Amino acid sequence: MYHDAPIASATADPRPASAVSDMVGMVGLGGLIAWTIIARHFGLAGPLSALTNVLACAVPMVLWSVFVDKVHRNPSTGIDWSRPRPWREVRAISMTKLAGLWLTWAGIAAIYAVVRLYWQGNYAFAMQCFMVAAPAMIVLSIPYVLWLDRYLVEPRDGTWALGAWLLGKEEPVDGEAIKRHLRAWAVKAFFLAFMLSIVPGGFADFVRRETTGIWTDPVALANWLITYMFVIDVAAATSGYVLTMRPLDAHIRTATPHFDGWIAALICYPPFVLMREGGPLDYHPATAEWSYWFQGLPWILWIIGALLVVLTAIYAWATLAFGIRFSNLTHRGILTHGPYAITRHPAYLSKNLFWWLATVPFFATTDSVVDAVRNTVLLATVSAVYYWRAKTEEKHLGEDPAYREYYDWMTRNGPVPRFFAWLAGRPGKRMGEVPAE
């Protein structure tokens, strides 16, 4: 034991409540599985079918959240359904807010139009989706904003502040509110485009994959199941970026204001990704996949294949556990259930373990010790980037007392934090004792 106190029982030390219930992700998974069965049966592997897969995941999660969990009644929504304002009282506020919202969308559209990346490769599909959705979004935003402003406790938010600035309102404009608004939309614009761009590829790969003889081939079976785990992850994550709505209590409370948090996240995604082929942290040259190194050893292939599938399943579970609230760089409620009751960063941990096991960087196809050492060091650096990224997220989320409570509970009870504390030969630290770095 790494501390003197006895292990607290579940009754004596209950886990803090989670912002999302366990069943939200499960019903989303059920809808997704149902559609992929249909898609494979009828050979529906196109982009529209891939988007339907996202819808099949999102709709059950929304229905469960509203009709079972009743998230629309949570105080954290900032909505008071019992006191609707008269239309005449909110009309001017709503028009100002619409001006701010449309200005934000126009700015995002301008960036998409200018940056060539967004019209090449997989991103072109995301742009097509946005162009199809844009007219409906503009039209529907009018009744949506007018309706919601009647019930919001404080309708003058960051969107309104930006609209007031645009229209030259005489009343004081909250500059910090505008910054929070723009940061939240920057997250959504950047990551939603990326997620949509990768929706069709993995889905088509899974649906079209020939499965004849796959059950006796550990490598083929593992790769097929891993592909499906990523289909689940992408569908759930895309749903989260789309459904940032207050009535669902899935709005972005805050996007991180910390510059190092943005840097740590963005260098893991295109076009800034440092781990890409030829990038400064590319650890793949002179390496081969796990199946290459252990060919001819079927029992090892089965074991490693199973471990890789489990690690990818944990990664997908970590996304699915968010329900309709997944997104990077944001606070949308604190999760304490599922894999987040085991470790604070299940996605990062499972992803990095997967890379080490799948790539085996300390073996080099060139038989060069230099290549083996270089790639091992580079992959270790990639893992260090994710550790840094986790710490920047903790710094942001730690501004919420609910996260500090969760952090301290995990220090006392989380299997992974306790294991690492045991390895270090010291008790885990409370959130307030962790340096903000």
C-alpha cells in the first residue's frame, strides 16, 4: 500500500456524480450497431450511409437524454422553463444575438474558403456537408434563438455581446464574453470539419471488408474489429460536436483559455500534426506492424491482436461515455463513470499503449540500432505530448470545483492513479497540490 489510510469503501467514499449517465452512450452504441448490420447486409458503404450511421448513434442518445435523464431540466442549462418571457421582451435581444451568430458563421465560412486544405482530400466531403446544411442552419436559427431566449435565465451571452459590438450598441459590451464565444466556435469549426472528413473512410472500410476466413486469421480479425472500434469512436465524437445545444445541457461551458492547451491539442491533428509521415515526430521509418515481427507465431498473434482490440475498445468507450457531449479543449460537464472511474485519461492511455504494442518501435527492419533507438525515443516523445496534453486539460477543468472533487476521488480510488502512485513510491496528490503547469 502506498499510504497509511485503509481503502475507502464505495459507501464511505462515493464516486462523484457524473454529468452523463451510463446508458446514454449504450443506447447510442445500440443504434449504431443496428445501422452497421443493415449497411453490411445491403452493402450500403457510401458517404450518405456513413452519415446515417452518425445519426443512428446520435438520435438514441438525444432521446434518452431528454426523455429518461431529462437533461433539459438541469440547472446547468441556464434555462428556466417555468418563466417564459413575452416575445416583445426578447425580440431585440434575439435579433442582436442572431447578428452575432451569423457573423461567427460568416467568419468560419471565410476561413474555410481561404484555407486550401479544406477543399482537398477527405476535407472536401466535410465542406460539401456544410454547404448543404448552411441554408437550413441560417433559416432554423431564427425560430430557435427566438424560442430559446424566452427561457434563458440570461440571454445576453457571448453571442449577444458579439452582435452588440457588430451593431454598435451603446450599452457596454463584455469583451471577455466575446472571447469565450469565439473560442468555443473555434473548437467546433476546427474539429467538426476534421471529424466529418474521416466519417466515410472508416465506415466504408468496415462495411466492405470481406470476412471469409477472417475468424481463423488473428491479424485480419483484429484489424477488422479495430476498424469498427474507430467507426464507433468517430460516430460518437461527430455527434458530440454537432449537438452543442443548451436544451440538451450539452453546450460548451468554456473552451480552454490556456494557450498551451491549444498547442498541445492542435499538434495532434492536421494540418499541424507533428506525428504525420515525414513530420518531426514521425516514429514509423524502419518499423513494421506487429504482425510482421510475430508472423509464424500464431498464439502470440492472437494475444497481441486481442490486446489491440481491447485497447481500441477502451478508446472508443472513452468517447462514447461522453454521450452527446464529446469535444476537445472544452468543459461540457465532468464525467466520472465508465472508463473515467478507472483513469482520468482513458483515451490517451489506451491510444499510447496501442501505438507501442502495434508499432514495436524498438525493432527496426534495417537491423540498425540507431533506427531502433531513434524511433523509440520519438514514440516516447509522442507519449510525452499526450501527457502534456492531459495536464493542460486538467488545468482548464480544474477551474471547476466538480473536477477537483473528481480528481481527488480518483487519487484515492482510481486503479490507474493508485498504480502509478505506487510505482512512484508516494501517495497521490490532491488537485490543489498539483502544480498548474
